[in-house]
Amino acid sequence: MSNTDADTLLEFPCDFPIKVMGAADARLAELVEDVVRRHLGEQGALAWNTRPSSRGRYVSVTVTVRARSKAELDAIYRELSAHESVLMAL
């Protein structure tokens, strides 16, 4: 059974990629994993990809999650964006 939030074109539940960028020396992958598990539980993350920048100063972590609502995605983005190690969350 799926529901659609009025202010989004997404239909839930859906698989949704979240990309987070930060400094290479930060434990960014661990942070993203902790936040995703806190909001979605153990089964929330479907796929992970970590990639360093060309000069190795930055790293991006992309996690595809199974989102059940817009509110759930918004909460994840708010928490990630507020963290000092995160430069950008898309």
C-alpha cells in the first residue's frame, strides 16, 4: 500500500538516493549509517557507495534508502545537514 504526500511528486514507499559530501578525514560513512539506521532501522539502507574526490580531500557517500514518507526523508536530511562534518547533503 502506498501513500502520496501532497507536497511531493514521490510515491511512498520508494527507493531514494541520498548523497552526502564532507572532508575525507571525517568518518562520514559511519555518520551517514548511524543517521539512516536511527530513522529507518536496520533494513532502511539498500545500497552504499563511497567515493573520494580526485585530490582525496573530500569524500561522498551515497546511500539508497527505502523511504516510507516525505517526513522520514526530511528528518534524515535535517540531521545530516546539521552535522559539522557534512558539507552538503543532496
